[in-house]
Amino acid sequence: MINQNIKIAVDAIVFGYHNGIVYVLAVQQKFGKLANHWVLPGGFIRDDEPLIQGVERELQEETGVTVSYLEQLKTFGDDVARDERFRVISVAYFALVNPKNFVLKADTDAKNAKWFAIKDVPKLGYEHNEMVQLAHARLKNKLTYQPIGFDLLDQEFLFSDLENLYCSILEQDIDRRNFRKKILSFGILEETGKVVKKGSSGRPGELFSFDKEKYDQLLKDNFQFEIKFA
Amino acid sequence: MINQNIKIAVDAIVFGYHNGIVYVLAVQQKFGKLANHWVLPGGFIRDDEPLIQGVERELQEETGVTVSYLEQLKTFGDDVARDERFRVISVAYFALVNPKNFVLKADTDAKNAKWFAIKDVPKLGYEHNEMVQLAHARLKNKLTYQPIGFDLLDQEFLFSDLENLYCSILEQDIDRRNFRKKILSFGILEETGKVVKKGSSGRPGELFSFDKEKYDQLLKDNFQFEIKFA
DNA sequence: TCAAAAGTGTTCGATATACACCCATGC
DNA sequence: GCATGGGTGTATATCGAACACTTTTGA
């Protein structure tokens, strides 16, 4: 019989985006050694529950947030002395939310959940700052070779929204013309025909939406989403 | 107190390369439900042992193989009913070996370890075939944007060795001239000055070695190793 | 008519691709 | 001298980078 005293947890690094700022979701712990400290949402996995389901459950319970993108990031577990009672190994997940799910639902016991601008993330418990850093790097990187930016925007968006998203996440200027040309050349955007204006002046812009079916179809044909900047 | 009956294991997908063929290391299980079945090397982690150390230990114990590259791949654990006694969650590691470590050391109890050509990997226990597939994809992919090919070659190698490695792993033809031009342009190879001839005829070729220091230095300067083929 | 945001093309340089012949060696 | 593998250069096409003015709207 295996003698092993280790517990498995999952944690989520959830990114939101609004108005040029990237946010990360954190919760304030109620009990234990780290009571009142901020940590990433997450918790121990149940015996009969797939990992990803565990993440979704914890997110729901602790924050009321539903994510639009979720993928495994990395498993952390070398901090052997993290807890006195047993070692904890934590599978970290990388997640994105839509603006419409950006708000914290008030009807859960989520009063301890909060969005922090990525620049202002406080010192978190456990190895969570390390996780945030890694996830942030993944976000920046992935943005350039997978169309995950759309998961951070409303379903219908202006080209300028997409452009600003790229600018602020990658922290660099982008040539509007080249960017538009490139993205449109992929043929994965759908013109909705609608136009709206942002703010109270300026020319109204056209709304686009991401055509996931088209994208999946292109993938089969060896299509590679990729965008680089000077 | 958390009630959780899950055990943590690590498994390694170890790739070796020789003569145009990619090999994967597997071991034959001695006990348990899967006695005599082939599985990936690995096993349960000890309470006080970092994950990566666990992988190295298990590899050493089961196969006597020392790897030259090791990175976490993915954590598998959704097969809730894999074992009747408890659920097992396994952290899979991706590894590469040098030709000089390709041989299985006879002095361990490694008589059950074996290299399988990637094309001939048998049905493995647990989710191990899935792991191999994922690792294989990672290998192919990573070869194009990180200089990991050198970890599969001898320290000193002919250009043709490197070229054949790329050909066989990526399963496509490569233009020798363009390949050489590209790789040399990175400036991460060192000319040893030595020449050797391969086989019993033909012009002798120059031996190169990978200059890791140079590469690390270039990385700081925003260098990007990247190689693509038509 | 001015301020604010949206839309749009062209030129230039860099890099990827395609492609074929000569060289050194052992037999 | 021939078979085997090693080494090399050029022309073209493609793609990324740089760059500025016009349009629509509300105030």
C-alpha cells in the first residue's frame, strides 16, 4: 500500500479585460493560516471530480464567475512545507472571462472576491504570485498565435477594441492599418453590419464578431493564426 | 480536515533518437492489475520530494536512464476509476536523452525497460498512450522554436545529423542549403574544427557543437530561435 | 468648424523559397 | 572513375514594416 500524505488542489488564474486594463481575480481567505490574505480562487479536488470540473465548481462557489476559456497551465507542488498537516500539490488553470461575466455575482458568498488590475496584484498566499506571473506570460504569448483575445471581448466588438486589447496586453504600440489588414486577412471575423459609436463623439465604427466555426474549419486546412509586431 | 483519497504519481515520456528513428522509453510492470503490461516509467511521489526529483528518481530506478532535458508536460487525472483503491493523478513529464544515455544500463533492475520506435509503441496501460501522443506533438512543435534538437544528438555532430533529425521528427523533406543557412545564421553553433566521415565512403564532414552560453546570451537580447519549412 | 474616432493603399526592405553543381573521400 | 555524402550561391516571391490623409459624427 502506498504511504503518501499529499492533497490535491486546483487554482485558477482568471483574466478579465476592460478599457485597456487587464484584471486578475482573487479571493480573500476566511479561515486557516492565511485568513484575510488574498489568494487565487481554488480549492481541494473531490475524489470523483475531473480536475477541470473542480476548477469550475470552485470558481462558481467562491466568485460566481463563469469563464469562457479554460486550460491547464502547470502543476505546482514543490513547496513541500506549505501546510503543516500535509503537502499540497496544486494544478493551476489559466482562464479568461467575457466582459459580461466580469462582474461578480452578488448572490453568492463572493463578497471576498475582487478583481485586481494586473499591475496592482497584492502579495498572494502560497505560490500564487508565481502562478499569476506564469499565466500572464502565457496570455501575452498566446495572444500572438491563438485567437484568444476574443474571449476577453464582448461577442460583438469594434476593431478598435481588439486593437486596444492587443496594445494593452502586449504593452506596445501597434500600427492600426497593418493590424486590421492582418486580422481581416485571416477571414475569421464576421461583419455584423451594425455600427455603433464609442464615447460621445467620433465616427461610428462597425461591429465584428469572431467566427469560431470558420476558424475551426480553417484549422483543419493547416491554417495558422499568427500575428507579430515590430 | 480534508477528506480526499487521491494519490499523486509522475510519469515520463522519454524520447531518444538514433539513425532517423525516434524512440520512446517504456517499462514492463511487474505487479498489480497491469502486471506484464508496458507502461511509461514513473511512479508515486514521496511526501518530501519535489516532483521533478521524483521523475528523475523513478527513471533512475526503473530504467537507469539519465535525461538531458526535462520539463513538465501536463497533469492527467480524470480517469477517476483507474485504480480501485484510490484515484491517481499523474503529472506527466517530457524528456529527451542523449545518444550516450540511450543505452539501458544493465546494472539496474532495468531488464524490463525497452526503447520502442515511436511508430511501434504498443498499447500502454492507464492514459499513457495519450501522454505519448501529446508529448510527441510537443516534440515536433518545440523543435521549431527551441533548440532542443541538440539534446537528442551527441555533443559533437555533423550538420547532416541535425538535418536528418529535423527531417525524421517533422516527417518532411528539408532543403539542405536553406536549413544550413538558417541554423548558421543564429550563431549558436561552434565549429570544432574536427572532421569525420560517416559510413565508409563520402567526403568527411565538419563537427559542430551547440554553444549553450551563446544561446542564453542571445536570449537576453530578445533573440528568437525559429525555423519553419515549406 | 473643430475635436474625436474610423476607415483606407502604397512603397520598400527583409526574409523565405526554390533550385543544381562541385568537392573530398574510399573502394 | 564511380559511388557516397559534404559543401556552397543566386534569383524570385512573399510578407512584414513604415507611413498620412480622408470620412463621419457630435458638440
